[in-house]
Amino acid sequence: MYDWANSAFATSIMAAILPIFFRHVAAGHLTENHLATSFWGYTSAIAMLCVAVLSLILGPISDYASSKKRFLSTFTLVGIGATAMLTWTGYGDWIWVALFFIFGSIGFSGSEVFYNSLLPHVAPEGMIHRISSRGYLVGYLGGGILLVIHVAAIMWLPKSTLPNGETVPLTAMRLAFFSAALWWALFSIPLFRHVPEPQGQNGIHGHHPFQIARQRLTTTFKEIRQYKQLFIFLLAFWLYNDGISTFIKLCTAYGDEIGIGTMDLIGALVLVQFIAIPATFGFGKLAEKIGAKKSILIGLAVYFFVTLGAYKMTMALHFWILAGIVGLVQGGTQALSRSLFASMIPKTKSAEFFSFYNISGKFAGIFGPAIFGLVSQLAKSSRAGTLTLLIFFGLGGLLLWRVKINPVITNPTE
């Protein structure tokens, strides 16, 4: 249910509505069209930098102190509060929107560190890939339902005229921000009420938390470097997940820049949500037959060719077709990455190792949007920025292909 809850932020805020709001409303006063997209890329990069630094500290502490759920609740509240504050932003407020998005991303991604670390503790033996895929499946369903409601609001609520003369569904967008925060809050309750806190390794009495984090991080980094296959997997994930997250965060802004209408952009993302529901389930089944690694590689190949298609895209139909193809692989690729990593690590260090898993994605998440934004700004078009994603998908796939998968690594030399 937490996947259902926080998908409100991932779908309506991060991917669908806020990028359009940022370009047309918050940054509507900017005279050059490509600058708003570039600034959105830089905002995403800053958000990931903050998340990565916090994850470095908090993952080891939560393992040590039996406090996964406490940190999860703290980050969840930060994300919900920042999302709600977007409701009161308007024309020219791009700095405030950027700040609230950064704090919302910190809440969303920070909570994922501790949420993901619960997976090895709740999944029965042999069920971890299926349960991870079900989580993503439920997330796509929840995010899709809420996004349909937001589309209806955009269609039926009155539009507003901005100072630059542009007409936008401002009321519907603000309603979307507030309802996403409320959705996230309400559907998080089952996790906090019913999922038990896993026992940590030791108490923290008499120790400063940051001292513990520094000591544990030093030890963990040395450990992970000794787990050769796990380390190669993290490098691969660092690259290809950067491509996926950049794709998700900037595809709507890019489509908007090249002239695709708001309803086509958001409607296509609704299509992604509902195609991803059976596709994510199917990916879980596929992984049971051919393995998670091969299944992820299939997904990355699809992303590579979709990126080439996005570079050539000129009309709304192209965006719809590419969105449908992405829906086939997006949830499955992410879900299997999570469960593949979980199947390779010791349960007693799940938050600590998952901290590095998330950090691999979050530190990489700094570079993807930043490079996209920089290339787009220099070329004065986001079309050139899309080609940078080919590097992340290509190199990430090559590294993953080299990984030798062994269930639950116990020997650091493996």
C-alpha cells in the first residue's frame, strides 16, 4: 500500500503535472523556451544530490538502531508537506516551486531507502521478485487512478489566464498538488499500523548517530567493494537507473517544449500507468523463468530504442506510441532491479546495503538531469539532450551483462 500511496508523487507531481506547471506557470516569465526545461533538469539534479547525501548517513543508522519505520515516517511527512505547499505557488514562482519539489523529492526518495529495506524482512523465501513486482504493480494502479482524476479536473475545471496571456488549467493543477499530498498521507497508514519494525543489530545508547553513520559507512563501503558481483551490479544500476529516472522526470517537459499538448502529454502518462499494471506482473513471471538479469536487459534494450524514437519525435501520436512501449518495461525493470539486489544481500544489513543501492541511483540521478539540462541549454533545444540518455542505457546494460548472479552472497569474493 505504500507503493500505492507514494505513487501520487511519482506520477502526478514528478512525471505528469508539475513539469508542465513549472514550464508554463512558475517559469512562464522566461523568454527562451528551452530554459525552463533546462532549469527543471537542474532542479531534479539538486534534489537528488540532497537525497544521496542524506541516504549515506541514515541507512547505517537505521540498521543499527532498529528505526527503519521512524525514518520512513519522517521522510514521508517531509514529502507530503512539500507537495501540499505547491498548492499555493503561482506565476513566476519558479524558485519556490523548485524548493518545494526538492524537499518533496527528498521525502519521496529518502523514504524509499527505508521502505525498500523492509522488503527482505517481509518477503517469504522464493517470493521476493514476485512481491517486489506486485508492489510496483499496485503503485502503477494507484498512481493511474489518481492521475485519471486529475485529467478529469483539467478537462472540466475553468482555466486561468496568466500575465503573459497564456491560458492554463491553474485551478486543476493546484488541486492535483493538494490531492496528491492527501493521497500519500492516507494510504501510508496501513504500512505504519501493520508492518512490524525489524530488529536492528544493536542499540545506539551512548553513541552519537553521526559517529555511528561514519563508522558504519566506512565499513560498508569496504565490504561492498569486496563483493565483486554486487559492486558491478551497483555500477550498472547507477548508470541505467539514471537514464530511467531522467526519462521519467523530463519526458513531459521535453514533449511540452516541442509543442505536444497538455492533454496528450498527461493522457499518454495515464496509458503508461495502466499498461504497466499487467506488464509489471508479467515481468515478475518472466524473471521466474529466465532470471531477473535477462529480464532487466530486455527492458534496457527497449529504453535504448525508445530514446532514439524520442529524438525523432515530432507529433502527439509519436509520444503516445513511445509511452505505450515504455509502459511495457518501466515497472518491471525497476521492480526487478530492487528485488535482484535484495536477493543478493545479507538480511541483517538490508538498510545499510539498500542505502548504497539507493545512493547509487541518487548520486547518478544528479548527473542525468544535469547533463540533459546542460546539453539542452548549450544546444538551445532539449532534442539534443535526449541523446545523452543513450549513454546511460548502453553502458548500464553492458555492465549488467557482466554480472554473475548468485542468490544471497555470503562470500565477499563471489
